[in-house]
Amino acid sequence: MERVDSPSVATFYTPGAWSDRVELDEAAAHHAHVKRLVSGDPVQLSSGEGRLASGVVETIGKRRLVVAVDMATLRETTAPSRMSLWTPIGDRDRMLWLAEKCTEIGLWEWSPVSYRRSRSVSPRGEGDAFAEKVRLRMIAALEQSGGAWLPRVLPERALSTALADIQTPGVLLDANGRSIRDVLPGITAPLRIALGPEGGLEPEEREQFVRAGWTPVSLADNVLRFETAAIAAVANFRVHLG
């Protein structure tokens, strides 16, 4: 096919191997119909694992979408710095919003953690069905932003299990911690970021982090919602780490 030079009007998440002609599923066809794409429109494919390529819509139907891929545009992008967010299990809508924004910024890993105060939140984001909703929201964010990397989504864990599974501590978002301005210069990847759910951590939970060597870090003097604190931290550390 001829070289695709026009800007893409849509991005499609397309895992797996690509050839010069890729057939996408019903969900992609629906997405194309919503965006009112027609044959010949320029689009982009994203593997979610670093590969991007340009192409054009060849065929669009109710249940399938065929893209002619310009293999000359295939490119491998650099992975984002390895930054894992220990997302507190909390309000499910706020967690979904956070998953979306973290994908746009370039989070490496989403690792949900259950705290004592997580159990008092309803409806909360937990279980296999919710994990699938998180994955789908991340895919939608990847397509909207034209990104190349989809965050890894780990199974939810209790705090004690999560701490036992790692060797290197991270940073704990905490109102009484050191200012993020003072901490940033010494931060390197891989990095883990933890924070509490609605209502914060229980004192014993905070002590578990401190005993494990985590660094308490403060973002602001005022109280932040967990999703606000998380996205502010991810954005700051992402800019710093690259």
C-alpha cells in the first residue's frame, strides 16, 4: 500500500502479530462506526506493548473492521519507567477514573491493595468482573490518547501479602511525610507508590509500611481524595523518571 502520511483519526488496540492487513473484532467495528469512519480514513494500531503503526480503513462492517497497515511506519517505542501504583481498593467509579488517567500519563503497573477501611466503601472496586472493567477502561484510554503501552494489571492483594511479595520498598503518600519536592531528586525506577483508601490508613497499616522501609511523602498541606493524590503523584514521578 502507499505510505500513510495523513494524521490518524483513531487508534485501535491491536495485540498480537500484525501483517499488512489486520482484521479487528466487533468492538473495534463499533468504535469505528461511533467515530463515523469510512474506507480510506487514516488510523493507527497500538499493540499495548510498545508497537505502533499507521494504516487506513479498508473495510468496515457491523461485526468487523479491516485495516490495511503501512508496515513501513511500524515502530517500537521506549517503555515508560517502571512505576507501580498500589491502588487502594475504594469507590469503583473513582478507581475507574484513576485507571483511565494513569493510562494516559503512562503508568507501568496497576496493583490494587485492600486495606481495612476499603471494606467500609460501597460500591467498591474489587473482584474479577471489576478487574475486567479496569482493563477495558485502560484500553479505551490507550486508544483515546494514542498511547503505545497498556499498564499491567495485577490481582488484588491484602497489604500484608503485597508487602511480603516485594524486596524493594517504595514511597507512601502520607500527609505527615517529607515534601515531594525534597524527595524527587533521589527517586529512581523501578518505583512503587502506595496510598490509603477513603478515610486513610489505619495507624497499624502505616506502621507496616514504615517498618518495611517505605518513605512517607507529602503532596500538599490540605486533604486530597485518594484518586487526586494518586494522579498527582503518578504525574510528578512520571515527569521526573521519564
